[in-house]
Amino acid sequence: MNKETASKKPFVVLAVVLGLVIISYLSYDILKGVVSPCETIFQQSDLQLQTKIKLVEVEGEVIIGKQKIQDLTESAQIVAERLKACCIVLHEGHLDANQFLQCKNEGSKYEEHLDVALAQIKEAKIVKASGEDSAFQEKIRQINMTIEDAKSTSRELDRRVKELEDKEHDDLPDVAVMKSDVIKQSSGPAKIKVSAILAEGGAAQASWFGIYRKGTDEFGKTTLERVDYASGETEHTFTVPAGRYTLIGKHANARAEKEVVIEEGKAQSLRLNFHAGRVKVSAVLAEGGTAQASWFGIYRKGIDEFGEMTLERVDYASGETEHTFTVPAGRYTLIGKHANARA
């Protein structure tokens, strides 16, 4: 099921059968090749954390149960994902070194919780073997508290990085920005109403819109300065001095932009086309089963500078029985994970 095309129709519905998983996921391992530094952080963190969780599972599944192991597996996945996201925001210049260090510290804190849980499980097994039931129950309580602390750390890192990403979103696009006094516009006011659709004939989508003016900095480099923006609207009217502008729209993982000339005294309309589609994915343990709360990722295949085939993650969702991805039209690889099952 790995490859599906995100069409321009409203939804493509996919069912991932997690019972037949290992071979399909191995194809990802073979194809990934050389990856970016931030993807490397994700892979290394994910491997390191999942290795520790496997030790916790081997030592303590009988004591703490499968659900606790699954909780740790899912929260560890979030930690690895958010460390990568933190790295991306850093490389794009929206994060300083101290903020990145805070992300890393949260990741280290989560790993320490796993180490503590493993030590507590080993102690609990010794106490259980001695027949001291009350002491054993106290150890179980301590283990459960440590697991809750780990999940809390994962949620805190998730919250922190989402705040950073929101700030990054407000700073779109990722180009050099001129100081506000560089742009001088003396012409009269003009209006342009902008909306955006996923594909031709579709309805207007609640989107982020930004209007930019081109200029040149002191080094002769072409730059863009954001004049105004709006967020979460199906359409928005910008009132700006007449002139040439770049309008940018963003909806989920889809993006569109267009240069326009806005004339003085005129009211104009522009509809951006994201040329995007939606794909709804869910997962079952076996054919005919009910949908399982799972981790889902959508990837796009590419070629790195060495000519090696790679997979770059476009988006992901965690802990949902089904999730809808909105992405530019094209061919993608969808991966689902539930406990130790993958598809």
C-alpha cells in the first residue's frame, strides 16, 4: 500500500493493513540513502529511544502491561519527530542556539525517564521474587509515575516546538527581508481580494495569505518584505498602495504564489490554486478489523546530491484512528505504525 497518488479530488481513502507490515517498511530502509542532518537527528533519536523502550518491554511487559509500552512507543516517536522539527526551524534561521538546546534538553530528559523506568522495573522484579507484595505494589506505582513523567515531557516538547513552528509560519516566506524603511510607496490606495482553492473547481479554503513587495538590499540582492498578512480566512481583502506585489497562500502543506500588479483606485480579485489534494488514511490490525490509533507519516521520494534515492517526510500525525493529509498533487509513500506493527 506504500504508494498512492494524492489526487485533486476531495479525498482518497486508504486502509493500511498493519498485519502485513515488515516487508513494506524495509523498502523504506533500503531507499532512504543519505539523508539531511535533521532527518539524521530523527533517525538516531528514534533508534536510540526505541532501543531503550525495547529493553523496558523485555524486562517489564509482564509487570506494567502492553498499553504502557505502547504509550512509551508513541511518546518516543513524538520526541524524535519534534527534535527533527526543532532542527529544521534552527537551520531556517527562526531559532537561536539556546532554544535548540532547550529542545535537546527535553529529549535528554525523556531518555532519562526511560532509564529510570528500566531501573525501577528491575527493582520491582527483585521485590516480587521476594514475595513482598506491598513493596512490589509501591514499585509499580513508582514505575507508573515515571512513565507519566516521560509522557508529560514528550507533550511539553511537542508544545514547545509547535510554538516555534507557529512563529516560523508568521515569518513566511524564507527569504532575506528588507528593513521597513527601504520600501517607499507614494501611490494611492488599491484593494485586492484573495482566496485559494485546492484544485480547479473547488471551494475556497481557509488559508494563510501574505502580500509582499520586492526590493533590493544594500548588497544588490532581491528581497521580499511582507506588507500585510491574514490567517485562517477563506478570502481576505488587502488594502495597499498601488504597485507590483507577490501574493503567497498556504494551506496545510500546500503553497501557491503569484505576482500581481495592483492598480490605483481599482478593486481586484485573485484566486490562488494550490494544485493539491487530500488523502485520508486509517489502519487496521488485519482485514475486517477496526481502525487503530496509530502514527502516520506521508513521504515524497527524491534524489540527493549523490544520486541516491531518498524519502523526505512531508507531514505526520500521531495517536489518531484516521488522519487527513493535505499535500500538493503527486506521488507519495504512506507509512503507518502501531506498537510493533508497520505498513
